[in-house]
Amino acid sequence: MININVTQANMTTDNVTPGNVTPDNVTQVNVTLDDDEEHNDAVTPVILFVLYFLMSALIIFGNVLTLVVLCKFKSLYRITNAFIASLSIADMILGISLPQCAFVNHTRLIRGLNENKYACLSCRYFNTLSASVSLFSITAIAVERYMAIMKPYFYTQYATRCRINTFAVAIWFYGLALQTIAFFGLQQWNPNTYCSVITVLPNWAFNYIMLPHIIICIILSIGLYTCIFCTASRHRRRISVQHSVAGLTPVNQDTKLAQMMCLILGLFLLCWTPYWVLSVAIATMKHNSPYELQVAYQFSVCFLYANSFMNPLVYGWKNTEFKRAYKQTLCCCRGDKSITIDSHDMYDIGPPCRHNVN
């Protein structure tokens, strides 16, 4: 609630002329915020500032741990895990950039930082780069799992380490080019506005450059995982009829990994949907968005950042080998640095770069 206190003027409307308007006879209007709103305005930035640093620590720890086990345990570096490594690097970049974003938007401890153009642009650049590479990597994993299950012969012949690594690097180059053009070529930064993607980029750039990538990747990923699980369901029914279930089959193993990555996609959508909805709402209302909606938008940004430390938790929960690797690394256990792989494990490291196709 805003309280407006009006001080009685020392003049009447009959004797007002440009020459006799002085500080002594002008009506004074004092605009003050209600105590509750003043309290909210003071508390909200502090809460967001603390959350940014907390999430930064969790994101960096979880994703550095994931990269360490992928390097330490060579048996974990398989074709799918190349994209998991790419996803972890993208999330780690987000975690590193969060403290800067906290200082830019939610504190005045560093004088002038919140009004510095390149502090704002670099913050949003790395945030959006991380998000785009994460989404591209999740989509690439969906394509890779689809090929492994639906086109196994083609997959074993052409899915080499060299090709997969080249594709992962290409994702990064494409993400870098896309975000560089958007944030340093099309940006419309204004020092008097809150530093966010919807205020830095023009609406047409978001609608016709960013949004199509998001929609295509999400539809493609959901469609591919739907095909995978439909095929796996038919396979299980066929085995059940034949009474030949004797443990995990190759398709079961591939499907189990696909289930884990589908959960990663689901968490991504869950964490990002509130942000997308509120971004569209604020962009539609422009300068008329209510205070509560703006606060909800700021917390939705925190919620989408939280997605970056959830992925390592999913790996440890849904994948036994990741769980053992995490435990051995954290406990600094002595012994063999490799994890025993079952003979029926089908998602192996893949053939080398120079693979002769018969």
C-alpha cells in the first residue's frame, strides 16, 4: 500500500501565476511506502542474494564431482556420457556466473556494478549460454538413445567416439555463436531497468531466435523418448509372452539409461516452465506488471537455476555406477579406480575415431 501525504498549500488557485510559484507556497506531496512493502523491498533482495550464492556452491560442487568421476573412472566415459559431460560443463558455467548476477541485480555493495552495461550483458550471456547448451545436450542425448534402441545396426557402425565428441563440440560452437550474436549484436541494454533476458533482448530476437530453438528441442526430445518407451513396452510384452525373461536384456539396459535422461528432461521442463510463463506475462504487460508478479519472476529465475544442481542427484539416484563412483570419490576409498561393468552392459565406450565400416 502506498501512502500519499499532501501538505496544505499557502496559496489559492486564483492567484497562481508563473511568477509567484515559490518553494514556500507549493503544495508538497510526500510519497511513502507502507511498512509491509518497505519490508518486502528490503528482504526480497537479501533472500535472492543468499539463494544465488547457495545454489552457486551446490551447482559447482555437484557438476565438478560429476566431471571428476567421468575422468577418474574410464569405464564411465561412454558415448552418452560425453553429452553428460557437456551438460555438466554448461551447468558449472552457470554456477560460476551466479555470484556476479547476485551482485548485479540484488545488492549495491559494489558501487556502479548494477549500472554497468557489460556486467549485465556478461551475466545474462553466460546464463543463457548455459541454458542453451544444456537443452542442446539433452536433445542430443535423446537422439543418441533413439539411435541406439531403434537403429542398433546403424548406431554400432557410425556412433564412434570421434563423431560423438565432434558433435558435442559443435553444440558448444553453435551455442556460443547464437548467444554472442544475440547479446552483443542485438541487445538493447538500458541502465534504468532490471537486468534480465526479457529486458536486454528485443522482443523479436526472443520470439524469432530463442523461442524456436526451445520449441524444436523440446518437441524433438519428447517425441524421441515417446518412441523409445513405446518400443520398450512392446519388447517387454513380447518377452513376457515367450517366458524368456532371464535378467536385463540389451534393450532393457538402453531403456534404463533412457529413463534416467527422460527424467533429466522432465526436471528441466519443470524448472523452466514457471520462468517462461512469467516472462511472457511480464513482456505482455510491459511496464504495468504488478509488484507481486515481478517478485514471482525473480524467484522463478532461482527455481530454474536449481535445475543445474539436480542433475548430479539424478545420476546418483538412477545409475548404480555413478552412485558407486560418487561414493568412492567422496570417501577417498583406496583400491581399483575402475567400476566393474556387467557383461550385458550395452552402452559401451564406442569404437574409436577410425572405424572401418564393412
